[in-house]
Amino acid sequence: MAYYHSKYGYARNRKKKSRWTKFVLIFLFILIIFAVIAAYLLYNSLFKENVWLNDQPMASVYIPTGADYEDVKAILYQQGVIVHRNSFEWVAKRKNYPEHVKPGRYVIREGMNNTELVNMLRAGIQTPVTVEFNNIRTIEQLGHRIEQQIEADSSEMLSLLNDSSYISKYNFDHYTIETMFIPNTYELYWNTNARQFIERMYAEYQDFWDETRREKANNMEMTIPEVSTLASIIEKETVKNDEKARIAGVYINRLESKWLLQADPTLIYAMGDYSIRRVLNQYKKIDSPYNTYKYLGLPPGPICIPSIASIDAVLNYENHDYFFFCARDDMSGYHAFANNVTEHNRNAKRYQKALDEMNIKK
């Protein structure tokens, strides 16, 4: 009888162990399933493509200075580039991006995953923008042009450039500040502010005025602002780069001979009316330091921001005996040159006749 009970108890224990084993196996199987699901979700959150650009290879995202994480989300979602917002936000928070928002222009690619996107934004790996400016008359116009291309505020820029104590540290004054800016194409970060832009332009100015250009200016016994001032007159005299050095030679001849420059563009600048197409004798009476019909020598500063072509035309002016030039009557944009007033008057009459025929009165 004792043997029977022992055998029965042994069998019952085996059944309990079997049930427990099944329970453990089922539990482990469920854990594995959950682990696989979690791994799949984690993989999707981290590495699955989550940037959609409507089949475009790249797009730019601009994050302004002072923006926070909520602003960044609004920018991304408004552009419609994030496929799954929850997974993006999950990764962003895990990588502590909300505490490390950096402004700038970011170029995102079609098919980027959350890890790539958040890592780029968090590290501030932005792509520079191309900034261009040319054909600029005034500092105000420059500020407006730059404001359209980077984050720099034009009002702040004008305030700095009109601050005599600020610009004096760059050895410029109110008359010569335009000299600092060399029209060209530059790469800058989009979030460059006004002060940083000015500092960069001064560095570019120093690079442009290298030893070769400075030596040429010294040999002409002209300062850099004087070269730029003459270049600005030439800039407004002609759009033809291939005759700029010849026009520069005319003005150099007048300066060396102590003649009045009699440059029409300086009168237009003094009048402040850039719509003038025909300079009348009455304009020549205006009392302004920029009136080169009234005052000897160069005006106190540039009348525009001259191009590199105009600056180099002055530095490499053509050596000739011309003292006069007048726009050609064929309206080609080129000029007729003369070394005596009689010939010049004939050229001028032909041009005046052409203006009359076109009914250009002023």
C-alpha cells in the first residue's frame, strides 16, 4: 500500500512539473514576441525612412535664431516632410534634442531616418547659403538685399554702419563705408547676423586688397577709398567692362591736370534722383561736395558700391591722351573719346540729337 501511494505522488509531481514547464515556455515565447515587436518598433523609430519630400532629392529647412523644439516641430510639420511624427518625437526626446536646438539652414534628404535627421539638427550641421550682391547704390539697398538672403536684420545692419564709433575701428567713416563691401558671391551660414556679416565683409575686403592691388594704388598715389570712389563713378558711367580702363584713364588725366572731373553720375547722386537720364545745365549748379562740376578732385566717397571690374579698371587704367568722352549716338552703351574740346563737342551734339529724337528730355 505504501508503494502505491509513493508511485501516485510521484506521478502527480511529474504532472505539476510538466504544467510549470509549459507555463514557462509559453511565458518565454510571449516575451520573445514582445521583444521582437519592441525591436521592430525600435528599428522603425531609429532607422526606418521617415522623411518624405514628394520625390524631390533634397529640401531646405530654416530654423530661426531663438527657435525652440516646439518651433522646430511646427516648421517640419508645416512643410509636411515627416511621415511618422510620433517616432520622430520619440527619437528627438531620447537624444535630448529639445535641449539642443540650433538655428540655421539644414538640407534634408529624401528617405532620411529619424536618427540621421535628429543627429544633424542636434549637432547643428547646417549647409551654407550663397549670398550675392552687385549693382548696389546705397548702404540701405545693400541691407535690404542681404536681408533677403540670410537672417541678418537690415535695420541692425544700418544702425551699425551709421555708427561712427563702430565703423571707425575698420578705418572707415560715413563717406567711405561703402568701400568695405566688394560685390561678389559668398558662402555664409543662413543664421549669420548683421554684425557677423559686416565682420565677414571686412575680412573679404582685406583679402581683396592684397599686396598687388595695394601696391598699384600706392603707385598711383591714391588711397583705397579714393580708388573705390573713382571706380564708383566709372561703374555708373558704363556697363561695358571692356572700356572701363579707358574711361578711368580719362579721369586720371583730368585729376593729374587739376581739371574738374565733370562726372555726370556724381551730379545724379547729388540730386538724389536716379531716374535722371539726361543731365541738364541747371543740375550743375547744385551745391554739394559730390558736384564734380563745381569742386575739384574726387567727391568725399563712393557714389555706389563699385564692382571688381571697375576697381581693377582704375588700378589698371589705360594710359592715353583722352580728356573727353561722350556716349555714342548709336545708343550702344559705348562711348566716343576725344583729346580736344572741338572733337568732343561734335560727339556731344550727335548724342544730344539722338536724345532729342528719342524724346528724352531729362
